Amino acid sequence: MEFIINSDCFNKAISDVNKAVSLKTPFPILSGIKLTAHPDCLVLIGSNSDIIIEKVIPLTIDGGKVLEVIETGSVVLSAKYLSEIVKKLPNQIHLKVSDKQVVTLRTDEIMTSLNGFNSEEYPSLRQIDETNKIVISSNELIDMIKQTAFAVSKSETRPVLTGVNLSFNENHLTCVATNSHRLALRELAIDSDVSGSFIVPSTSLNELLKLIQNESGLIHLFVTESYMVFKSNTTSLFSRLIEGNYPNVSGLIPKDSKTIITLETKKLLMGIDRACLFASEWKNNNVNLEIVDGNKIKISSHSSEVGRIEEIQNVKAIDGEKELSISLDGNFLMDALKAVKEEEIKLSFGGSMRPVLLQPVGNSSYLHLISPVRSY
Amino acid sequence: MEFIINSDCFNKAISDVNKAVSLKTPFPILSGIKLTAHPDCLVLIGSNSDIIIEKVIPLTIDGGKVLEVIETGSVVLSAKYLSEIVKKLPNQIHLKVSDKQVVTLRTDEIMTSLNGFNSEEYPSLRQIDETNKIVISSNELIDMIKQTAFAVSKSETRPVLTGVNLSFNENHLTCVATNSHRLALRELAIDSDVSGSFIVPSTSLNELLKLIQNESGLIHLFVTESYMVFKSNTTSLFSRLIEGNYPNVSGLIPKDSKTIITLETKKLLMGIDRACLFASEWKNNNVNLEIVDGNKIKISSHSSEVGRIEEIQNVKAIDGEKELSISLDGNFLMDALKAVKEEEIKLSFGGSMRPVLLQPVGNSSYLHLISPVRSY
């Protein structure tokens, strides 16, 4: 194998696939990146037990030549050393594999040689099964992940709750994440007849977010029983799925409420942030919300040892009962508010021990649910 | 005590003195910041066993009013909570101490109360002894610290080597730092008749660097047997001194050399950085320098398991013997090169086992010395 490549372009692709590579694998070859030079492109693959990232570098990008393949072939190189060295090399890199998998990288007067692995020992990638395909714009997919993935469970006690549930049904996609104390739900109209329910690890989705963050375009989703593929023009991410049945959450969302308060999202977020000051003093990070004077909301928290903080905010509107005092986990409330892009938010309360429903005003496609905590 | 203060200004001062405060002190009051309101200013003090930082906020800054003292007095508040809460408060803060050291911070509709400590329990600050005073421009002091402090010993085996030696002698200041494998020396003409040798912990100097980074003006140094004070307009840093005798290093600096090479500082730094690629594979992080073709320098390193890297750089000039092969700790070399602001650098070699002298071209006020390592 032999090729000449633009170092910036090579560096970017290496750093993308490197996100999947773990140094702590028992198989040395899996701590490497597989490079395959085809006549018309260079393919890079990095993997761990959860995800595989594949990146394709074409011969030209935006009309500019970035790659010249002199001889096709493949090799696996240590991800750590390859990424370190390519980061520090200027201009064009001339990479060549000699006998015994020794790889030389040459640029001007700098000559590096790295010992590679035989690429035949690297596990081969599954062929993508193109039967069940869904197309989503990358912007919508990014929003969807940001609005749900944070709410998954961090504990492995119930593995299904560590993933986001994607359920497809008649041109409709519903994404749900919950840790059983809070829940995030996002709905999306899609153009596909795929149906089925899949649980994707939140870690995979967070990696996907980093990869497609700056891409605008379409993402193709391919689903099978055991894995899901997210594919853009130049990048593919294969994720394992979590086995098991996801709980049915449709019954949890309250239909009626005693009090509905409409507030400015950012102002509320800043108030809750301040009230979380004594967070480390409290196991549940309790923040208390209370209606005062019939038309204002008091946000407060206290720690008997350190002190207390309270503030009174004007609200846009209060509908229903004007009496309310409820304690919530301030961090859960902040996470949910950060996921809201809309200027105003509606909080619906069914009573001091019933879950609070958060809905952005003017957008019915997503909602958050937070269970109250006991206050002492 | 009661005052009204601009929150940005208060926040900046708190974050400066907070640099000295440690959460891990056995005395709860020392994890606090002492606030003292005088008729014409507010003084903040934070301390640990090595340093004390004192910050003065005047009534006006650049003609704008930032502070109004309503009642003088003092209190000590938890540094952690005070800094957290002030960071999140907008506009003006109205601070008031009530009975029992409960402090309220009020701004618009936000009311916080923090439990304070009685300020009488806070250790009182030494009066500055103004006998031995030196004045240095903050720019020169910043340069001096950057050019020497990195070279101190990280090990406590010989405590004196963990500090920078400042020795004053007839209008002349010499700063030296060494870990016995490398040495950094900086000289400075000063206008003072103070004489004596003092060892300042490098940690104190690094804190000082952060404090005066953006200050232009004069720094007043006051020295005594046991502590040193660095004082700018609004900030004072008191540092303990390290007891003991600093080794005399004047005999270590080689007077003659077999080979002198002149190089571009940045280009050499980038080459050494690349050659450090296999750093983690080597105990001493060996980088080899070799003269090739009588007019070029080859920088190389290798790891038998991973691979090797080498590059050949053109040099500006080689004087003396044209034969040289020497191994140095690449990280020591990088640290020294990073401290050089001049475009070109002169490396003087006395033989493969003699220390290498680094001197910036066109500036004789500082130098670096690095002992070679054995190469295998």
C-alpha cells in the first residue's frame, strides 16, 4: 500500500475514527486504526465493543486534490502513535507499507516509521443490510439526541434504561429516555415504512453527536436485530443495540393538571442554577418552587449549615390553582431546561407528589417529565 | 459591616484571592475569605500555608463607582460558596452582616444568606517591613518567572531545589532554578542596594504569575528573613521562603565548548516535539542530536517496539568540531526552548557527556543548561 495525502485531511479523519478506539482492549490489533487504500478512496476504521466508526476520504474534496493512491492495500497502525505523529506533520504525508508491516510516513525532511499489524487479523465489518432504511436530516437527529440522551440512567441496574428507545411506527419516530425519576420524549415525522422498537446506548449517540455536529445533510439509518448504522456522506457509525424490552411510558404522561405556569426558559434556568448552590450539601439537590402573591414564583434552597438562597421571579401566566409548593431535583430541572430551545416553557403540576410536566411553548414535539422529591 | 459593590468587580477579586485558599485545611476559618470594609476600600484576604493573597477594591475604578461602604467592619465567609454565588449574581450586590455573623447578599429579587465566621479568629497579617524594598516592572518579573520556575525540582528530596533562588547583589538580581539535571538562569539589573539570597517556592511564583499576568506597572518586592511580599497597586502576595543554602551554581556554567550550533528556535522546538513521540516508551525520553553532512542536524528517537522518527534540519551556522552525537531529555529541551523569546538560539557542546548550554542569540541575560543522558 502506498499513498500521498493532505495531512490536515488525514488528521481530521484519524481523530474522528480514533473516538471509537480504546487503549484498554485485550487484543492489541483493536487498539489500532485500519487503513485501506482503494483506487478511488482511503477508508479508515476504528472500533470498540460498542461502536465502529468508518471514515472515507475521497481523492478530491471541494475540487481540491487531497489523496493520491499509488498502490492499493491495507494495514493496521497503532491509533495512539498514528494520531500523535500525523498531528505534528506539516503539508503532505507520503505513507508506504514495506515488508513485515513496517509503515513509513515521510514529509519533507521528516521520516517516521511505525510497526504495523497485518490487516487480515482485523475483524471484518458487517455488510450493511439496506432493507430497513430511514432518512433523517442531520439537524433533526442532532436535536433529537440532545433532547433525550441526557435523561438515560447512569446505573447499569436496568441496562435497557441506559439507552434511548427509538420506536418507529407508520412514518413516525418516538425517542424516549428515562432513569425512572425523569423522562424525556421527542417525536418526529419520518418518511419510512420501517416499524419496530430499538434501544441504542446513549454513549453511541453521544459519539454520533460529536461526529455529525458540523454536518448538514441527510443521515441514513439502517436497522437490524442486533445493530444500527448511522451513515452520512463520508462517515458511518455502527452501534450495538441493547437487548430487552423498553418499558411502555405512554401511560406516565399526565393528561390533566391543577396548575400550569408559563415562564421564560432562560430566566428560570438561571434561577435554578443559583438555587443549586447548595447542591453538594443535599443528597437529592432539592430546589423548592412555590407560588407567592398569587402571581409570582419563589425558587429557594437551603442548607442548615451553610445558609439559604431564595429569589422571586415574575411569571408570564399562572392558570388553575394558585397554591403550590413542590421540591424537585435541581439538576434534573436544569438538564431539561438546557434542552429547550424555545423562549418560553410551560410547567404543569398535578400536586406536590405528582410528576411535573415541562413543555416548550409553541412546540409540541417534545416534553420532559420530572418526579418531585420529598422535602424535609 | 454593610456595602454595595459591582458584582463583576467583586467576582474578579474573589477569584484572585481564592487562588490561595485551600479546602483541605484543618481550620475551617482558613477555608474562608476575610472581607474588611474600610471607609475608602474593601480588602479581601485568602491564605494557605505557603502564600497569602490580599486584594484591595477602591471606591472607584477608572472613574466609575464600584463600591459604596455603608458601614465598616469585617467578616470571614466560605470561599467556596462566596465565589459560587457571586459568580451567578447579576449587577450590584448589597452585602450586609447581621447579628451572629449571618451575611445576606441581596440583588434585585435574589436573596442569599450565608453563615460567616467571626473575623477576629482569622490570623492577622504581618505588617510589611519596608526596609528592604526592590522595584521591578511587572513585565520583567513575569519574564523572569517564566524563564526559570519551570526548571525547579519536582521532588522534595532536596527542598531548596523546589524553589527559585533570588540573589540580590549591588543593583543586580540573579534568579536560578535547577533540578540538578537542568538549570535555568536569568540576570536582571535593578535599582536597589538590597543584598542577600532568598529561595522562593516555585508554586508561589506560579500563583504570582497568574495574578500579575495582565498588569503593567511596577511590582514592589519586600524581603525579610522568613517571607517575601510582591505588591502591585491592588494586589499583594506574601510568600514563605524555603530555608537552607542554595548551591552555588556559578562554577557549573561551561566557559568553553567544542562545537557551537546556531538554529531557529521555533523550528528546533517543533522538531524536538515530534521526536518526543515515543516519550512514554522511554524512561528518560531520549532524543538524539547528531551533526550530519558537516552542516545539518539530525534529530531522532526510536522505540524498538513501536518504530522510529528522524528528521534533518538545516542550521544557521556550525562553529568548531563538525562531529557530534548526544542524547538529551527531550522534555527538558522543549521546556527550555519554550522559555526562549528570541528567534535564534545557540547550542554549545563540550562533548557527549558534558552539559549543553543554550543561549538565545542577541540576549545575554538568560541561559539554560541541560545534562546529557546516556543513550543505549
